[in-house]
Amino acid sequence: MHPREPRRHASHKARHRGGPGAKEDVTEAVDIRATRGIRVCLERRGFEILEEGWAYSGDVADLTARDEDDLVFVSCQVTQNGGEGFPEEDADCAALERLAAAYLAEHLDFEDVLARLDVASMLIVGESRALLRHHLNALGKL
């Protein structure tokens, strides 16, 4: 078994793209701020955020949450408005499945829970404006 490796955020190159014609690449500061914004939106919708940046063996779940009876692993994707629209949902299903298995193995207090894999995509359209698309069960339930 691989040791748990704590990490706050996944690689920006793997998750975030400015896209062709984008004004600039998403910086780490923008990524952190966007993830916070996604977290706040989910909390307002009744999600209980359990972890941010939970990592295991090189894989990272941006947010781990409870949504009623479901355990949810959320992949956050961010892009700046370059006329290309929302970022593509390129979450690694196999990585999220590995994370879910490791998380449940480490957190024995979960019984009879469905694990769900969501994608939250943020399109930054201005200094203090963004659009959020939350794709529930984007990769299926485990």
C-alpha cells in the first residue's frame, strides 16, 4: 500500500488550461481563489466539505464532501475567459476511483455510503466575476 502524501492542490498543468486565445494562464493564486469560490458555492448548496486537497499516492481530490448520504470527490477545473468557454471536463476517473478507495480505507467511520465523482468547472470572466458549472455524478457512482 502506498503512503498517504498530503498535498494542497494538484498540478495546474493537468487540471487548468487557459486555452487558445486565453488572456493568460491560470496562476496558483487564481487557482486557490477559484477553489475557495467553488467550496463556498458547494457549502451554500448544503455540501459539508470534509477535506481540501486530500492526496494519496500522487492522486489529489480537490474537494471531498458529504452531500446528504453521498461521499463526493470533486475535481475543480478553472480557466480564464479567452472566448473558449468552460474548461473541458478532463478529470481522471481512474485516479478519482483510487482516491475514493484509499479515502474509505483510511476513514473507517463511513458505512454504507455511495461515493460520487463530481466536476466543478469555473470560467473566470472578470476580476470579481465567474461562472460555475457543477456536473453532479460526472464520472458515475462507485
